[in-house]
Amino acid sequence: MKKVLIIHAHPESQSFCSSLKNIAISHCQEQGIEVKVSDLYAMGFNPVGGKDDFTQIQNPDFFKYQMEQVNAFQNKLFVPEVQEEMDKLEWCDTLIFNFPLWWFGLPAILKGWVDRVFAMGLVYGAGKGVYDNGAYKNKTAFLCLTTGGPEMAYGDSGKNGDLNNILYPIQHGMFYFAGMTVLPPFISFSPARITDEERKIQLELYKTYLENITTLKPIYKASTL
């Protein structure tokens, strides 16, 4: 990791999820790694993609979001809010999504960030490949997330189901789709229902995860598939 971008999606700055984000920032600073953070709630980021993403529309008679994204990419027509996030994405070599698992997926504000920033033309399409031929084969990504339910709820007999399956649309359908190397997620199970001491242990485990990140075996890696 040399240039890290953290996309943080939690509305409370004092939350445990936010503490995990702060651990990653501290780690980067201690290691001399450049780090940028998009704190989506603090930014008031609009998750709704549409005509307002563009300073000019190619076809005012029939709006097709992906085609307008391609046109905007080719002609520099994205509004500053979107373009600034795209610039951060292009800049980084490591992308971290830091979020609480809500309704078996990303918080809406983070999903909207993907909709608007992982734009056709920039990330895929318009001559760019996907998966093994993805445009971002030079980037690594991973998830740092918290859950509401305990770990046993996501086990073989847990009612919530296999967490790998729950995270598949993100790790496979977003990161790997774009060609990124995807590392195993760091998961803190049910931090709201454990003790302060147990939460401190979780933070230490995340520090260890980051310190040993180069030894982690990727879930997906285009160059080896």
C-alpha cells in the first residue's frame, strides 16, 4: 500500500465503525503511506445518480445513465462532486470500504457512491474490459465492516447465511468486476453487543490485519485466474 483511499459510510463519528476507519488512518500515517478519506455522511454525499451528475446531457430526449456516463468521461462533463471522487479512485492503489452491514448490503450512501463513481467509461465499458481484463488490475481492495448479528448468525447453521455469499455482490460484482485484487475482508461481529475490552481487542486485530496485509491470500486476483 502506497496510496490508500478509504470510503467511510457511518453517520456517527464516535461509532466503533468510525474507530476502525481511524485505525486505518493512523496505520497509514505511521507507515508513511499516503491516505485520503471520503467520509460520505460528513460530506453530505448525494447517493442518487442521475442527470445531476453531468454539466451537460448528450441526449435530452431520452436519458440513459450509462451512455451519459461514457459521454461525460470522454468530454469531461461530470460535476465536481463526482469528478473529485473519481480523481481519488484513480489516484489510489488500495481501496477500502469501511461500513456497517445494513440489510445484508452496503448502506445506501455507499452503494450510491459506487453507482456514481464506478462510472461506465471510467471503470468499465467504452473499450475497457472487466474481471481478468479489468481496468483496475493495478489496484487492491478490501472491506472493513461491522455487523449487527453475532458471528454464529453467519455460520453454517446461522439464519443470516454465509457471509461470503452476502458480500459476493460487493467483492465480486464491484471490486473484481473492475479487475481489482480483492483481499479477505476484516469483519467485526456485533461490536454493539460486546464489552469495551472486547472492542479494544477487535481494534488490535485490525491493526494486526493491516500490518500483515501483504501476507494475505487474495480472494480474487486477475493475474492468477
